[in-house]
Amino acid sequence: MLFNRLPKAVLWDMDGTLIDSEPHWLRSEQELAKAHDFDWTEEDGKGMVGLSLTESSRIFREKTGAQLSEEEIISHWTASVSAGLERDIIWRPGAKELLKELRRKGVKTALVTMSLRSMALQVVDAMGFKAFDVVVAGDDVVHGKPHAEPYLKAAALLGENPADCVAFEDSISGILSAEAAGTKAVGIPNVMIIPAREGRILWETLEGKSIKDLRKLFA
């Protein structure tokens, strides 16, 4: 079988794809909900995975009735999750290994996350090597995932056509964003099920994946 080429760039979601941070987010949501006498469940948390912080804060207010501003909710969540990441960052299986191979081969990379830039840079600094050429965070875009803007912006900053880029995502809103942008979107489910549909690419894990697997996407 002939493989056409490498992707021009690989665009990475952060929470749930690069790192296993969803438990930190759930804990931060539960803490704030409890302070307002609301029992926030794991299912409540799953319903916000991959969404922008603005949208998540709106949903949180509606469900809990908390009389807090968007800024107050996001500030609490971000401080709590950042503190958790200071203590422990769990890397998703195969993610760092594939990133290192991409860097050795000179493939451009971007981190595309709905977390705030300050948190994204916290994770980038913990990588131990220069993993990304650009970072697009939640406070860098007008429209968050599932809108196409985050991935369109990342491709533009790298100077590449989205169709020549691979995007890795673990959530429904994330893969919808990557697909809407026209990337070769790959879903790697974590805490949520990404439904299969015609043309959608789903991998069980990044563990054991290599440049060879990325070439196959463009065969």
C-alpha cells in the first residue's frame, strides 16, 4: 500500500486527550456546587466535557441556581484545576511518545484547548520538551468548540490548510469542531462515547500509534 504523505500539522486537544484532567474538573465543579447546596454528579460533569468555559458556566448556573458571575465560576474552576495539575499531571497513554516522534520528524503541532491560556501553558511547561509550535486556548477565540474557530485559528497560525492537518479529540464537541474546520479529525474517546458515523475516524487509544498510522490517514 502506498502512503501519500505526512500531515502538515497535528492539532491536539488538551483535557482528556493529552492529559487526563477530567477528574480535576469534576472535583472543582462538585466543590462549587456543594457550596451552593447542589449535588453535582459525574453525569452533570460529563455533559460539559469539551465545551467552552463560557458555555459550561452558563449550564452550571442554570442547573445549580448559583448566583455567581461567569467570571467567578471560571476563576474558581481554573484555580482548583491548576492546583490539581501542580500536584499531578497524568499523561494520556501514547500522547507524549507520539508528540516526540512528530517533533523529531519536523511535523508542526498545535495545542487547541478550551481551557484558559494560563492553564494550557502550565501543561506545556510540564512537557519537558518543546512540544507545540502554537497554543490556541479558550480565551483566544470568540467561539469555542463545537464551533470550527479554534481549529481554523490553529491551522492559520501554523500557515497550513486544515485539510492537511490531523486533529486529536476525546469529546463530541471537540470532534465536531475539528470536523467542521475540515481537518482529518480523529476521535479517541475517554470519559465520553463518541458516536460512530460514516466518515468519522475513531481510535481506541494513542498508545502504540506512530508516524506510520498518520500516513495511513492520507492514503
